Amino acid sequence: MGQEYNYDDSGTMFSLFLLSVSLLVLVPSTYMWLSSIISPKKSDAISQDCSCEACQKHKIKLNAKKLKKKAQIPYKEIALALGWIFVALLTYKVATAQYEEPAWDPWEILGVSEGVTDSQIRKAFRTLSLKYHPDKVDTKASDAEKEILSEKYIQIGKAYKVLTDEEARQRWEEFGHPDGKQSLTLGIALPTWLVNSSNSSLVLLVYALIFGVGLPVVVARWWYSSKNLTKDGILHPTMGRFYQELKDNITTRGLLDLLTIAEEFKEVKVDLKSPEVVKLTNAVEEKLNKTSGEHFGRTNKYGNIPWSNKVLLLIYAHLLRVPIEIPELLQEQEFVLSKCIHLTGGMAQIASARFWLGVTQQIIELNQFLVQGVYINQPANAQLPHVTPEILEHFKKGKRSIKTLSDFVEMNDSDRDLLLQKLEPKQREEALVVAKQYPVLQIKSYKFYVPNDPAITPSSLVTLRVKLGLRHVTEKPVKEDPKQDENENEDEEEKLEWWNPKPKANVLAHAPYFPETKTPVWWVLLGDKRSNRLIHLGNVKDLETEKMVKLQFQAPPKPGTVELQLFIKSDSYIGIDQMENVKFEVRPPDVLPPVPDEDDISEPEEDSIAGQMNAMRNPQKPKGAAGNEADLEDTDSEDED
């Protein structure tokens, strides 16, 4: 028998095909959308709920951005909703469709019941033949009607033959059809109208738009983004410039200049001669001179790049807290600052890949100044509200030595009021409240070890386990000197259960001058200051009170005492970084216990598969084989005699 191909005239199979394709797209898209809702975002992070004037203004700006974002049309949610409505309609159509064709029944075709006599069958046949005979068809009927009536007449004849002819009846009972076994029918899940010649132009046009225009555009956009961006979302030309210009002797100001050459800042409008930009330049020049005695008009190494000077001006205005009233300039500054935090991560990658300890530290410290809106190398107390450079001069005058925020908080109220006498009482109280919110970092313990080994040997893989602590300035410090942690039991990392997949929300940093919310990151660096070499670098993003961090590195190739420095640095706060001199002993390899020989390994049981395979590889002699072997040797010797 041959094969027949039928198109889906009812549209049922085509609906099933569309349902399958729609679910393949909708299910992962919905899962990703739900994951983005469940997973913690910056907006889910816990705010410190600061009541200072700067924080209140910052909250107003952030809320305005949220409202503006909510006012946008949620295209993704609308598309998902329409997609699921479409799936529901298709599901209903597929569920209510009839898939099985009715069996061929000669009794039903002739309109008689089973068991009637032959005369009744002949009578029914004659009646229907006269009615549906081609010669009796109305001449005004359409071709389609004539074809239907002709097919009906043929089926009537076959039904009569089956009920009166024994051989035809036998074929019907065996194959379900009077003509015997039928050809294989294959259905194509496409409606007839889709392959109809009258619709070919429209179908070809749709195919051309989808596969000739839409698909190439999507692939080209994906290829462009993947080709021009690193895995961290930084443009390749930017990383190339950073790679060429980043040196081991670069200064923090040099890093600041280097940030301005990023290709991401091409969008910044170059209008240095406009009245607004000139006014901002003069304000930055005046504030910079008061803060550090420098001049903003210094030569920019990368001034030949069109956008570099404008970007540098916007960054300096932020670091010096020079207010910008022009909305366009303010929007550009927010864009630049949000990119700078991202770009410093790319710089840190290059510096750590070259094992530069000093440069890596400077990059993290630059991040601190950008987040807090404090000019380079200013003291930690410059983070406080209302504390101007003029007031900072009094922090180190006379017998005062107010270097840290802890020193400021621990002062007597009278001394603090005298120090801040130029401020109003409300401003003094605000500065104190903010100072109490800043954290204090502590290295509680550390341990160098090699897992499953009693000692560290040359070139072994060493693990450094560091226990970090975090508290507020107002909390009493626990007098605990960083020392070797002799506890062999390693703390297990917190595991998320399937019923509670959402991790804890992080606490936001106090950064009212940064245009976005900032979750602090705590960097752990192990290095050697004498050789300016970075050994290993890691970070923690969820430090609340205590956290265990692990770093792994290779031990030196020779035995001896290794002295290094352990640095804990924040990317969001100034003046809370910690450094500890650490050391460990590299022992000779012979201190390790000997590796057991293969003979000491227990043999597998004889009944097991491993035991049988071992017996096949190493056949053993049966019991008594030694005596028989000796007898054979004696026999051989007698024969030789």
C-alpha cells in the first residue's frame, strides 16, 4: 500500500503544534521572570533608615526613579500574560477536539439496523440509490455538492456489497473496510489554507520577514553584544585601554584619569564651552583649591579623547560634593558614576591578574571615595554630613588626634561640640547619628592549613580560613587579637532549602551622595608588601556580624617561614580597612606520613564482580599447589639424573 499525506483541515493538529511551541517559549520565560522577582535585588536590601538630610534627599530621588520606572509600560508582563491566554485557548481547543474518525459502518450508511433481512437491505439500497444516483443530482448543484453526493453513492454501493457479498463482508470484518487494507495516512500539522496556492504570496512574505529579517536582526544584536562586551559587561576596547595604560606605579589620581577614557562614556555630550559647564568648572576649581590646594586645570593625560575632560569634571564635582542644578548635567553625572563603579571592577581584574598588591588596593580605595562622595585621600571623618574641609582641619589641631569615626564617637560631648562649634546643634547631632551607623571591621581569627594533611609542605595547595567580624561603632569591641585558629572543625556554609530559596537581603551602605543604592562588598587580600605581590584575592557580599572566608593558593617551593599580610578592605566605607601580619611554616615533605603501598589495600571479596575480575587478572594456585609444585620439581630432577 502507498502513503497518503493529508493536511489538517480541522486545525486540531496545528493547534497542538502551536501549543507545544508556545510552552517551549513561555515556560522558561516565566521561570526567569519569577526568579527575577524572588531573587533579592538592590531594592530588597535593608536600608539603615538614616534620618540625615542627605539621606532624605537621596530617598526622594530614588523614589522618583522608582515611580518613573513603574509608570513605564510593562511590556514583558503584558507579553507573558497574552502568551498564557493564548496557551489557554489552544489548550481548550485541543482538549475539546475529536481526533478519532468514526468507524466505517455499512448498517449506518444504509440506514438499517443490524440483523435485518436481505430483502430489507435491498429495499434500503434501492431507495438510497435512486436518491443519490449521479443522474438524479440537480444540475444546478455546485461541483463540491456533486462530489459529496457522488462519494455518498459510492459508499452506499460498498455498504450493500459488504452486507450481501460474503467475500466483501469478510474483508470488512478483518480490515474494517470493504476494499481491504488501506494505505498509510500521514497527517501534516499545517492547515490547508497555509499551503493553498492563493495564499502563497502572503505566506512567503511572512516567512521572509521572520527568517530573512527578524532572525538575522536578533542574531546580529546578540553577536554584537557578545563580541564587544566581556563576561562582566565591559566593552572590549575599554578593557584593552585599561590593559595598556594600567601600570604598577600608577597613583590614585592616575586611576581617576584612566577611568575617563572608557568607551562607555561616548554617550556623554562634549560641551565644555557651554555656560553651564563653565560655571560648574569654576565651582569645582574653587572647591578643589579649598580641599587640597590643587588646581583642576592640571593637564589631563587623556585630554585628547573627546569625552575625557567632561567625564573628569563630573567625577570631580561628585567627589567634592559640588551641587549640580542642571537636570541634563545631573543625569550625565549619575550615568558616569554608575559606570565608574562597574569599571573599577575591570581594573581590579587586570591588577590582580598581574599580582599587583598596591594597585589593587588603590582601586578598591578609589571605589570607596566614589561611593561616599569624598575627595581622594581625605580622612574617614570627611564622610560625615556638614563636615567641611575647614572643620576637618580642627580634627588634627593641637592635642586632638581624631583620625577615625570611632575616635569621633568616643569624644566627650563638650569636646565634640567645641570641635563642631561652627555647626548648628541639629547639624552636630546629625553628624553624630551618622557616625554611629558606620561599621567597624575586625579580623577575629585565621588559619593556614592543607586539608587532610598534618602540615604545609612545599608546593602544596594551602587554604587560608579567615573569620571576619562586623559591628557598629557604638557596640563594645570584643578584645580578641587575631591569631591562628586551632579549631579543626570548619564552619559549614549556609545552605538554602528548596522551600525557602530567597537568601537574606543585604544591608545597604550609608552612601547618600551616590546616585544608586550600594550593597557593600568586603575584599580579602593576601599579599607581600615587601615585594608588592598579591597572592590571592576574594570578596564577601553578605557580611552582617560574622563570616568565614576561604582563600586557596600554592605554597612556596622551599621549606621555611612565610610572612605575609592579610588585608580586609571595604569598597563602600573609608577608614575601616584592616591589616594583619600573618605567617605560616612550610615543612619538609618527609613530615607527611608515608603513602600506603598497594599491597596494604584489602583484596575484594571473591564473590563480588571485582573479586572475579581480580582473579582473572592474577590467577592463584589452588590449595596444595605448593606441595604439588615441589613434587614436580623432584620428578624433573629424577628424570635429569
